[in-house]
Amino acid sequence: TGERRQVLANELGLNEAQIKIWYQNKRAKIKKTSGVRNTLALQLMAQGLYNHTAPNNKNV
């Protein structure tokens, strides 16, 4: 909640936006490591339109 963010920000010497971003990053990391894939992402990957990995230049 906003109140919890405010308390954490004060305790850690950060602003509320930094706390909010930390939580967003934490949720994204949990989602990524859980292995659950969004159906739209799966469709885009099948079409080669969704790839967040570094390009492999071995075969270039």
C-alpha cells in the first residue's frame, strides 16, 4: 500500500517511487522465474516477434 511504501521509504532513506520500482522489479523477477508464460507472449515467440535473449552471433 501507499502507506507501507512511505514508511519503507523513510526507513531506508529513499523516495516512494524507488520503493515502488523495487517492488515492480521483484514481481517481474518472480514472474520470470516461475516459468508461467503469457499466452500472447507464446504466440509472439512462435512468430519470432518476442525474444528477450541476446542474439547468437556464432553462425554469422
